[in-house]
Amino acid sequence: MTDDPKLHIPERILSHEGSRKTPSSLRFLVKWADQSEAEASLESYNNMKNTEILHEYLTKLGDDWPALIPIEFTNEGEHYTEIHAKQPIKRKRSNDTKITAKPISTRTSKRLKKD
């Protein structure tokens, strides 16, 4: 066993903390293959984002979590952003609103009526 963390192989992710919306705040509790579960360590998203173990964990979490899997680790057309493309927001322009005139009444005033 070595003390160099670069030589440890991640076995599984036990849990996470932080917000999906700010990946830099995410930390994952990683159980290493050559260490006991008691020796699991918190690792940042940046340290783990290129590992298959993290990709599997994010996929199991579901919802929008798979969006954190880097696109280079997915097949073409299978990345979360390609499957769940956001629709452009259509905004109404002030010119688009139709102004309709009130219908002209066929009724005439008795005062204006000429004999």
C-alpha cells in the first residue's frame, strides 16, 4: 500500500455533499480499493470528474446529476445536454400584440337623426 493518492484506485462513492448547481462545491466520499471503508476520503468533483466510478454514481442519482459527466466520456448524441436540450424562450414583442378596434355600432343617436 502506498501513501500517494494518485496511485489509489477508487472502488465506489459512498455519499456526496454540496450543490449540483455549483460543481466546485461538490465533495464525494470515496472508498478506495486498497483501503478500508473507515479510510474513505472526501474528494472534490474536479479530482473525480474523469472517473467511471463517479459517472456511475451520478447516473444512479438521476434527475439532472448526469449533466456533470464530461461530454468526452459519452457517445455522440447520448450526453445529458444533447438529450435534454433546452427550448429557446419565446418572448412576445410589443409589435406582436394585435390591436383590435371596437366594432362600430349600427345604432345611431336620436338627436342626430335627420328626417
